[in-house]
Amino acid sequence: QVQLVESGGGLVQAGGSLRLSCAASRSIFSISAMGWYRQAPGKQRELVATITSGGNTNYKDSVKGRFTISRDNAKNTVYLQMNSLKPEDTAVYYCHRDPVGATPGAWGQGTQVTVSS
């Protein structure tokens, strides 16, 4: 079973930075599209950023220019560098791996990001 383990969340002041990491336990990581989602209290989970196996990226409009998704296939890890954080970025951030063939997609357990004003 694929496991995704997030880390790097925490409390930061507005304007600050955090770097989230998501470590995957399976070798299919290198051929998997990965994504970061977030869910704020009382709101639906939303897509923040994605990265394909080839390194192509896509971002939610509100984070463009502030967040950067990247991956290190040698470490089976995807990152989300978050700069110029705003209070509205406060949410639980989840790592997601897209399905690969017959292998279903997977979610991490989430990591809390809190941005104070």
C-alpha cells in the first residue's frame, strides 16, 4: 500500500515562508503525477498545485508567483515551497498521488499550515 507522509507545516506570520514535503513509499512515485491540495475549516478541499512525472506544473491562480511545487524522484519526495504567505492560506495541506494504471491514487494524512496576521 502506498503511503504518503507530509511534513513541514506549522505556524508562521504573514509574509513568511514554509516548505512542505511529501515522502512516498513506493517506487512508482517517479511515474506518478503528484499534487498538493488544501482544506480550510468549513470549506471544500481545493487544488493548490500539481506536477506531472515530467515536471510540468500547474497552480491555483491565488498562489501563482508565491508557491512552487517540485519533486525529487531519487528521494520519492514532492515539495511545496510557500512564500509570501497570507492568512487566507491557512488550511490543512494534503499531498496526493494520481492513479497509475491499476494502482489507485493516494492521499497523505495532511499537515496544518497556520498563517497569522
